[in-house]
Amino acid sequence: MSRRSQMRRFAPLVGVALLLAACGGNQKLPQNYLDPKGPAARTINNLFMPVLGVAGVVFVIVLGLCLFVPLKFRARKDADEDVAPRQIHGNFALEIGWTIVPALILIVIGVFTLKTVFTLSKEPPKTALSVEVIGQQWWWEYRYDLDRDGKFDEIVTANDLVIPAGEKVKLTITSRDVIHSFWVPKLNGKRDAVPGRKHPLWLQADKPGEYVGQCTEFCGLSHAEMRIKAVALSRSAFDDWTKRMQRTAPRYSADDTSLAAQGYQVFTQQLCASCHVINGVNDKQTKKFTADGGIKTPGLQVSGRAPNLTHLMARTTFAGGKFYLRKNTKECNALGLNWAQKPADLQRCIDRTALEAWLRNPPGQKAMAPEPVPGRTGRRGMPNLNLSEQQIDQLVAYLETLK
């Protein structure tokens, strides 16, 4: 056999080896579900790893036999073609074995799978924080029930799901437009967000930190950019965050000539205030709101909602998590959700370039359908408002005050 023929024979094996090496990945990747950071994800991992091991052993045995048998019993060059090989008409013991052994393996896997399902389906304690998670094209809204009255109306935010570390958090997941799927790999498995239905899920993070995920059900143009970030805080930091998030934004008088005040006028006079809510500015006092705090403008957005901007600068991302609001640097990340509280930190860490580019032309930054489809009502995403550079500067100055 020539050297070239030998290389061709082993090329597929080399390809498989490279593929398996790539699957190993980096343990520090943000969406590595093999690196659980919470009890729910650990429960799933404790089932997955043994099943993977058993499947690996079965794979090696089956593949080994597939390679061994053709080589061992191949036709020999010196074999008499007129003499038929010894015929085998079955092996009772072997057939019983390869029926019973796989059945036993599947039974064991099934038992442990059911145990895992029952463990994950246990309700969190009644004292657990309850959050409603609402998917819409292409961002996530989070509504908090802090007083446990069954109404998710104390805090409304987007992009960053803020939770207390070391505690179970009960999620109620739904959608306002199409089917989405919520998944933070390091904290728990997936759960579909379906219009008209509410699906329960619970999360718990072992330690404070940021855990990313994404929508895992194809939902249109920007499905791949519908991202999730769960931010776990210490209990004291979480309590401080909830107090800050319940404050309303200040209003600016008409005779205020500051740049932020001019941005306030741009926000209230442009289409911005027709979709986005800022508590204390265009909230329920305007009598334009639905029972759950959304503006009555079904013709503007298919979902009827846009992200609440009351505390925009308390988030780390915007545009459904696609762009960093807080620069992704070690120095800025160390500030956590308080990155914008001090003026010096705000100016150093805000990704102003990304924010300005978004305001200048949102559809050019993220695939959306901001114009209504003929025969249908409603936009899917933010349209281009054709703002001037001066208006953009004014609007950014105002948004920087929403802490």
C-alpha cells in the first residue's frame, strides 16, 4: 500500500479526532453547561455525565465491532471462491444478551432521569423571589413581585435578570408574540416562552456573578441576538438594587436649558415616549397604560411593549443584550451594576459609541422589521427616527441620568 493511500485511510480518523477536540471547548466559555454554577444545573450535569459515559462505552464497543468484524472476516486472497463460508443460523445466548443488556441500561437511565425531573420540578419555597419573564422579538422583560401579592408590578426592567445569590428564584415564563425559549446554561435547563401560557422554572446561583444565556427557539430575524444575562448579587446588594429600581425618574422643566433637559424634551416629543416607559415621566399619570404597565399602542409594536428605560444605566447591555452599555473591560466589569453611579465611572465605562450608533440607525445595527407589514399592524423592533446629531447628543445626555 502506498504512503498516499495510507494517509487517505487515516484522514477520516484525524478529522474525527479534531472534531472531538473542538467539542472539548474552553471550560471558561460563558455558555458552557458542563460548568454548572447552581444546584439545578448541577442536578442536570449529574445525570448528563454518567449517561454520556455509558453512551461513550456503547459507542466504542459498537464502532469497534463495526471495524473489527469486516477486517477479521474479510475474504482472503487465497480463499476458494467455490467454498461457501460456514453458515450461522443464530446464537440464542448472544441474542438474549444484546436484548437484555440495552434494556437494563435504558431502565437505569430512565429511573435516574425521572428522579432528576422530579427534583427540578419541586416548587421553590413560598418566600422565594418571584419574577415574570416575558419574551418578545427580540428582547426579554423581567417583572418583579416583591410584596408577594401575585402581581408583577414593583420593578419592570429588561436584558439583565437580577437575582440574589444563594437563593432560589421562581420564574414564570411567557411570551407576547411568538414562541421563545429561555436558557441560562450554568443555572438551569431550557423552558419555552409560549404566548398565552405560563411555564414555571427556578434558578439559583451559587455565588455573585454574571451568567449569560440566550433564546433557544428560532423566533425570527434576530433570534441569535436575543440574549440573556442573569446577574446574581449578594443579599445586601440585591436589597439596595431593589430600592433603587423602585425610584422614579425626575422630570425637567421647560425652562431648563441643560443638555440632559434638552434630551428629556427630545424623548417626550419624539416617537420614543410612544413605546418606551420611564416611570415618573410618561407613566400611569398619562392614562395611556394597560393593567400590567404597558403603553396602549398595539399598532406600534406587535408585542405592545418596548423596554422600560427608567433605570437604563443600571444595566450592562441594551438592544436585547446585543450591545454593551457598560464597556466590557475588567475595570468596568468590576463595578457591577453600580458602574454608572459616579460621574467619573459613567464617563469612563459607558459605551457611548455603541449607544449613539443605535440611536442613529437601529435597523442598521440589528436585524429587525421596524416597519409594519402590509395587511398587518405593528412593528417588530425600533425604527429609524432620523434623529439629528444634536438630538442624539441631547438624548444620550438624558439617558445617562437614568440610573
